[in-house]
Amino acid sequence: MNIQVLQSDSFGRELSLSAGDNRTVDVRQPISVHCASGMLWVTVEGDSRDFFLRAGQTMNLVMHGKAIIGAERNSTITVELAGARANADWTVDPLPLPNPVIFNQPALSGA
């Protein structure tokens, strides 16, 4: 898989991706991914879910980490800071931490 880095200086501009093109984004602050045309596949580091955006759909990425944006077909996308597109079809928040495991927990008296 050929993946190119999407730099923050590309934010706010329309980008054309050919089918099979992929971009990785290091999400350090909330961003929005908008699919103006085509179809996108988005996956996020540490999250087992995959998301598909059709033309006209937007996704907010509120987590910190890497995301991969792939074009399922020829697509036009815009990536911008999340505040610019408040109404998103999906929002990916930071995943909750797993419940802590407590070892050597004393037994309850009277049980």
C-alpha cells in the first residue's frame, strides 16, 4: 500500500485522490475530513472500526494519533480543522481506557 503523508499546509484546500491513493494524517488537534466527491475509506490508529464516506459526508477526528484516508474511487476531499465543519456524519473520539484490573483485592467479609 502506497501511503503519502498529508501535511497540515494542505488543510482547507480540495485535494484530488485517484482510486487506491492513500494519505496518512498525524492528528494532533481535531480535524474534519469531507468527501466532496467519490468515496473514502478512513481508519484510525488504535480503533478497529473502518469508516466509509460517500460524496457529501464529513467525519470529525477528535482523537490523537494517525489516521489513514484512502480513496475507494476517484475522490475529492477537504481536510480542515474540526471547528470549520460542526455537523459531521461521524465523530471519532478518543477511545476509552480499559477498566483497570485490580489484583489481590481483599474478599468481602460476610460473603
